Amino acid sequence: MTENRVFADGSGVPCTYRYALYLPEGYSKEKRYPIVFFLHGAGERGDDVELVKVHGPFKRIAMGETFDFICVAPQCPANSFWSYEVQTLNLFVSRICEELNADADRVYLTGLSMGGYGTWALALAHPEKFAAILPVCGVGMPWAAGALKNVPVWAFHGCDDPVVPVTGSIDMVNAVNQAGGEAKLTVYNGVGHDSWSKTYRNQEVYGWMLAQRRKPSQA
């Protein structure tokens, strides 16, 4: 089941997110489900929440694919970037997980392009929240990578990306591993900036993600 909703921040931080929500078949609040937060790219910002379904997991859902996890895709305001939204995104993740009774040990974060940047930024700021992250063609802050030493990372990038150089992912993955973490990188040939299509249709990606659990040291 998919639906569109609005999140209004009541904490004093001025923000309203429109977001798309997918619930697995037979969803019940009596059961704890894994949950995936998907951050879209810059082209999907604004006030038309249908745009968040153009790429990523919601594109797969629109094509008839079903998942055994909750999926949530907030929409970034037109004049902002996900990297600027870390404080509000953190609150959003907490509120949605509580509202939907999600499994706190199986909260996953992924995003593409601008959303890849946002995935790195949010996970670096709040690594305790996530069981794993999957940034797609994003860039992070290698000097802060030690924060992710307990968070498994699988990054994805096109080797010839003309928009976000692949070095952005290479540098972050290397930095996480050098800090004692567990990070890997898949680099695609011939996809340009579109490293997300292959990623989000790959069942191995979802299998790896769902096998990850938040480590006791993170809780």
C-alpha cells in the first residue's frame, strides 16, 4: 500500500515535509517492520510529492514490485538541500519510526545524488540511528568517517559520472574502512550519473541491507 502524507514539525524547527509512504501487504502496528528512508535527488524537490517516486524504491513499487519493509521518501523543499536538512531529517526519522512502530534495530538510509550527499550527512551526524546506509553517487566528509565505524556501508557510483565525481564515494569508503568500519563500493561502467537504476533494481542490494542489524554499541 502506498500513500502520500505531510509531516509537520512541532518542535520549533519550521518545517513541513510531504512524503510518500509504502507499507508492506498485511501491515500491522502490532508487528515491528524494517524501515527504509529514501532521499531523492535535486530534480525532485518542491511541493509535488509524486516526484519522489520517479527513481529509487518507489519507482520499483510503481512497477509492481513488493517489499517486506516500510519505505518512506520525504520531499526536500524547493530552496533547500538534504545536507542542510539534517536536524529536521533526524526528527523526521525518529517520529516516523515511532508512529509506525518500526524495528529500531533495522532502520536503513539510502539516497541518490543530492540524496547521496544527504545520506552521508545524516548518518555521520546520527550514526546511532541506522543499521546500514546505501549512498548512491554522493559525497561525504572523509575527515568525519570515524563516526560510521559501526555502521555498514554499501556505496554506488558511476566511474564516468559527469555530475558527482566517483572520487566522492571512493574517498568516503576508504575513510570509513581506515577508521575500522565496514564499507564497500560498487562502481558501474557506462552509466554516467545514473548509478541508481542498476542499484535499486538489484535484489542483492535489498538482501544485503535487510541482513544488517544495528549493533548493540549503537543503541
